[in-house]
Amino acid sequence: MKFLKFFKDHWREMTPIEVIVRELAQCHLDRLESENAVEYATACLNLNMARIERLNTRLKEYKQ
């Protein structure tokens, strides 16, 4: 019975509420992916800033 209902539901048009629920779920997933990307980019930025500081310090040491 569940299979028949699933099969029938697959071919019918979605209700506006079902469309909204599906889009809302996708938006939550997109937000999580965006937050992960921001965290990664921030970590890369911090790494490069630390490297620049370290390399500038070394450069000053060798110039003396």
C-alpha cells in the first residue's frame, strides 16, 4: 500500500505548502554550506595573515 501511495504521489502536482517546505529545507542546506565556506575562507585568511607577519619579521631580521 505504501508503495502505491508513493507511486501515485510521485506523479501528482505538489501543493504550494509542499513546494514551500521543500524550498525551505533547501535554503537551510544552502545556508549551512555558506557558513562552512565562510569558516574556511576566514581560516585561510588568518593563516595567510600570520604567514605574512612571520615572513616580514624574518625579512627584517635578515636585513639587519
